[in-house]
Amino acid sequence: RKEVEQDPGPFNVPEGATVAFNCTYSNSASQSFFWYRQDCRKEPKLLMSVYSSGNEDGRFTAQLNRASQYISLLIRDSKLSDSATYLCVVMDSGYSTLTFGKGTMLLVSP
Amino acid sequence: DVKVTQSSRYLVKRTGEKVFLECVQDMDHENMFWYRQDPGLGLRLIYFSYDVKMKEKGDIPEGYSVSREKKERFSLILESASTNQTSMYLCASSFPPNNSYEQYFGPGTRLTVT
């Protein structure tokens, strides 16, 4: 059974803080990895893809460790608008179906 | 702009009713998906489709069926609704694998079965 595990949180941080989320996945054959963001009562939206070499998009940095089957997301200089649930997502080989983690909730306070 | 729409935001049905949830995308995507999202369980895939008239079971297909008669439309059918099907239902679409894996989601339908 494919599984993606995340700490549900919530992570409570002040504005300007740096926060990191981690995720592990069970299927060693998984091929692609993503972080999605879901605001309260809204649909999930792609935040960023995760590559083996690591990738950065502004204040967000994603890392992949295939040997440990571990994915991370780092958010620097947190903003109030970063408050959301962050979903770790894994795509296996073959059909492009996605397996979603249950999400980590982030609450950024003034 | 990418758009996935769902027929209803909120729906209340009685046990045993037949329920249709409609999803339409305007991006000419070939892949379409139906998920349900429940507290503590996350997003779970019910059915998906890679082409017109084609369907594949996801992780939790029991109690559901789907229909894809046109490329832009993917319907989820609850043949006889039960209270354990009370949930948020999310539709998504994406390009084929050689283009992009990003899935675009509709706003969701919150279904209550009483």
C-alpha cells in the first residue's frame, strides 16, 4: 500500500520565522514529488515540484532524499498569508496518479 | 486561465438516493480525477480517466461509478447514497504525463447524506 506520511501539526510560528516540514513516502519506485498548498475551505493548488538536486522558489526551498525516501519544504521569512495546509504529494510510475499526504497545517501569527 | 468547475458547492441528499456530481474542465486536459477528502484521512482517489469512455479504479471505488462521455466532462455517480459517503468531493484534471503532472482542482462539492 502506497503511503505518504506527514506531521499534521499545527505548526504555530511568528511572522518572519523559518519553518520546515518533512514527509516520508513508502514506495521506493516513486518517480515525482510535489508540494501542494490548501487554504481553509479551498481546493489544493500546486506550490512546487521537488527535484533530486533541490529547488528554490523565492522563500520556499524543497529537497528530496531518495535514499531515505524523504521530502522537505523550508519556508523562510514566514508571512501571514503562508497560513495553510501543506500537502506532500508523490507520483508513482505508470499512470500519473498522485498519492497525497494528509497535510501539515501552518499558522503564522503577527 | 485554467478552470475546473463542479456542479454544486453544497448538496444534501437522503440515504438511498442516486447522486450525480458533475465536473467540467475547459483546458482540453485528457486526464480527469475524482477524490474525496475527509478530516484525518486526507485526499483519496476514487476513480480516474485518461480518455473519453475510459475509466480506472482508484484506491476507494466501492459505492461509486463514473462516466466520461465527453473529454471535458467527468461525472461521479453514487448509485445509492449512504451516510458514510458524506464528504468533500474534489475533481481534478491534468495533461498527459509527457506534458505536465500538475493537477488542477475544482472548488469541491460538500455532500451531506442524511
